[in-house]
Amino acid sequence: MNEHRLQKKTREPASAAAPGKRGAPTIKTRELVDAICTGISLGKSARAMCVETGISQRVLWNWLASDAALMQQYLRAKELCVDAYAEEIIEISDDGSKDTYTDEKGKEVMNREVIARSQLRIDARKWYAARLAPRKYGDKSLSTREDGDAGKSIVHRVEVAFVATLTSGK
């Protein structure tokens, strides 16, 4: 058993053991950052873009925490994402191509599952858009103050903050 432990400790790193394979990229390049932000601006999640580009989300969050210009680019991509979601809501609403089907008797039947799924997709996009851009896509009824004074504006604010992880000097 001690031999097995010794072998594990002295084993070469995976990248050296398998010369044709590379690990996830951790070097920030303009092309990589642009690809991530472009995907996000088109409505993809940061998680999906990390998977697509082959980086971990932790790497992205660390980049955002340490680079103010990148954070601004990311926030702009999120703003565009909200607009993309608003346009998708219209597309989903207008697409009735699968709302009905013809059953085995030749009768046209409403496909309630497809309609419910479309409603869920619309509601999810509306919720997300309202949270990221409440002034633009939020419910107008929420802008009424609890004290009844509609003349005073309510400030809605969403902050995204990333904190770099501390590593020990070991």
C-alpha cells in the first residue's frame, strides 16, 4: 500500500503524462473575453459561455474581480442580454407553430404542454429582465412607494461584485 501512495505522489502532472491534452485555459486573451461577452450579450448565461469557451466560472469571476475594464464590458453585455431576452419574449409569444397537433383521429388538439412550456420560458425571461433592468422592464406598479408618495422616485439597484479568493502562501 505504501508503494501505491509513493507512486501517486511521484506521478507526473496530467498535462505531462498526456502530451496531446491541455487543461482549461486560464490566460485571459482579448478573443476569449470577447467571445464570452458576445455570447452573454446574445442571451447565453455566463455559465454556458464558460463551458463553451472551456474556462471555469471561477476563472471568469477572478478576472472580473481584478479587471475593472472587463467588469464594464461584462456589465454592458448583461444590459444587451436583457434586450435580447425582451426580443425573445416576442418571438416565443408569436410562435404558435406547435400549439396544436393532429391526433390519431385527425382532430386538431391543443398541445397544452407546449403552451405551458412557452409560458414558462416567457415568464423566466420577464423575471430576469425585470431584475437586471427594473426601470426598463420592471413592473410599473412596483414604482409606487409604500408611503403612497408617487412623486418620489424609488431607486432600484442591482450590484454585481466579485471578490478575489485569498490563497495561502503554502
